[in-house]
Amino acid sequence: MTAGRPGHAAGPEGPDAHGAYGTDGAFVAAVDGLADPLNDPLPGGHTSPWFRSDTVPAAEPATRSAAPSSYETGYAPRQELHQAPPQWPQQPQGAPNEWYDPAGYQRDWYGPQEPSGRGASAGPVPPVDPIAPAEEPAPASASAPAAPGLHPEARTEVMPRIPAEPEPGPGAVPEPDPVPAPVAPPAPAPGGRAERRRAAKGRGRRRPGPPDRKAAPAAAAPMSRVEARRAARAAKDSPAVIASRAVGEVFISLGVLMLLFVTYQLWWTNIRADQIAGKETNRIQDSWANDDRKPGVFAPGEGFAIMHIPQLDVVAPIAEGIDKEKVLDRGMIGHYGEGSLKTAMPSDKQGNFSVAGHRNTHGEPFRYINKLKPGDPIVVETRDAYYTYEMTGILPQTSPSNVSVIEPIPVGSGFTKPGRYLTLTTCTPEFTSTYRLIVWGKMVDERPRSEGKPDALVG
């Protein structure tokens, strides 16, 4: 903007288009006299953004009294408070009727200013006359001189310098982080009382965690028939998968069956055989007590005696024959008494009383006969007497076809002449029937039942 032009004095209302420039050619001449016709306002115009029309008082005579106006009285303390820089001079009385507030200009842009070096030393700032119109000088340039009546630094805008923060030293304590702003309380739940109550109850509960990845995915878009058929075909198992599953199921079934069979052989057969053998023992003893039958020839599978092995805690009935199903599998001891394998009875005055029994499963009465030692007693109880044998020798292993071990003078037993002998035969190794285990004994005592039990059973 340009300074006030000479020859245009401000009247009581200021110059306007119908006053000072009302004559022909005066307005054109005023425009031609502007330094920047597009930006500089005409005399009397108001283009300053800090212009306050409500504070412009009515025009006064050129000569003012020395007493300050009421406006100056109210504005003076504000200037002293903010300590406006001294470079804002009082506007001349001959400027156009536009009030310019330098303190308000600085306050609006930079806020309250602290007293600086030159302002502090220059003393108090004189109050600015709010009635005197301000004259805006033209932009300063290297060739254009400063506007008359203004201080050379009046239009220089000095930005306040913000002091740089000093760098912390090696022993400096870092500043604490700013305290986070408090979280605003949740807004009231929309809706009626019931919804607000439910929302209030849910505030104290545990917040829901992150969404579960295993949760069911959202429903997919429906597929067409062709896509559904393709998906159904893809879901079907291939023949190789079906075959592998079938083979696996077969193996699993076989494994279960084998486990059941082993359980049956090792556990259930013993329980069942012990029950049958116990019943047969009781039957034999009852028949002896009732004197139902005289000694003689016994039918295959019929029990006629009881064997006691005190060292092994064995008490088992002896039946005629060595049939597997009728005798041995029923937990009984079988007597070789048929065909070419027929042997003597305990009551015979000479011969080899030979018997057989299971070593494993089905009662397993001969399982631990390999632990017998020479001299251990073996007692055969019959209807009339007790026959006591002493263990004399053992053959750990022999072929199943070696029948010489049950001859009247058993081969390999060490006996050289006829006598009253005992031979026990069973399978070996355990849980197999590959070989036979042989134990021999020699009769050392014959005691009638009327005389009571022998010492081997009493002790």
C-alpha cells in the first residue's frame, strides 16, 4: 500500500468517490498516481485484515486535547502488559481515516510477546493513538526509499526465535514420557432401558479376545451344479486310499483277534482248566469216600488218582490216557495206558509209571518241573494208598519221538535193573512243543490210606 498522497486531506468523513474525486478526471488521476493500481487501495479504502470498524471513533477536529480519550485509557494497560516493540510509531494525524492496530496485529500472529533486547532497553512504549489514521507505506525495496514519517524498521516483520533444546549430557536423565490422556467413558448404549442395563452389565466383564482362527469360516457363496459335482468328485477317495484303508482295517482286526487269542490261551484256559481239574479232584475223592468202584481198568479220560508235588504246590488229578482235548486241555495229568505206550500203574510191583501234562496254558501243572532237585518228593494218591517217589534225574531236552524214556527201565535215567519208577514228560521250551522235558523218580514209600498221609504231605 502507498502512503497518503499530498493534497488529499481527510475530512470529517474521509475521501470517497463522491467527495474529493467527484470532479471530472480526478478519480482517473488518483488511480494513475498509485504505485500498484491492482493491489493498492484508494485513499479511504480498508483492506487490512486487522481493521476493526467498531473501534473507529467519529472524526474529531484536527487539534486534539492533551487529555487521553476513554479508548486510550482502556487500551494503555494492555500495551504495557504485552510490551509491544517500540518500532510501531504513532500514526500521523494527516493519514487517511483507517485505524491500524500494530499491537493487535502482532498479538493475532505471534501471541503475547516478551520484552526483547531493544524494546526492553528503550523504556516504556508510548500508547498508540487509536484515532489517528494509519498510513501504510509502499513495499520496501532496494531502490525505493522508506515512506516519510515512518521508522525505517516499521514494516520489518521479525519472527520470534525459538531457542533450540540443549542436547542431554552423558549423565542427564531422560524426560519421562507424557502421561496418556484418560480414556473417555463409553457412550450410553442406544435404545431403551433394557439395552442400557445390558450394556452396563457388560462393562465389568472380560473383554473379548482376538477372533479364534479355528472358528468356522463365513458361509461361502452357493456353488453351481457343475461346481458341486466337481467338488463331490474331488471329495471322493481314490481306489488306492480305499484299498489302503481296507488293508489297515484287516491288520487292525487281526491284531485284535491275536490279542484276544493270546489272552484266551494264557489266562482264560488256565482259569477254565483249574475249575475242571478241581471238580474232577472232588469227584474222585467223593467216589473213594463212597466206595463206589473197586480198583481195576479205567476208561479213557476217567480220573483215578491225584498227584501232589509239594515243592511246586501242585495238586492235579490223573486221568487215563493222554488225549489232548479230553485229558490234558482239561487241566489233568494223563497216564500213558493205551496201545504201545501203555505203562505200569503205581500199584504194580514192577514197572515205570509214566504220565504227561501241559507246561503252559490249560492249567499248566508241569510248568516248573524243571526246578525239581534230586530227593524232592512226588506223591501219587490212589483209592487205597499213597505212593511216594523221590526225584532222581532230569533230561532237559529230547525228541518227541523218543519213547525209550518211558520204557520199564527208562533209557538215560541211570536205572540199570527193573524197579518201581516214575516218569514225568512235558513240552519244552515254554510256549512251544518242539521238544520234550523228562523228569525221573524212584518209589521210596508205599503207605495205605488207613495209616494216614505220608510225611511229605503232612510236613
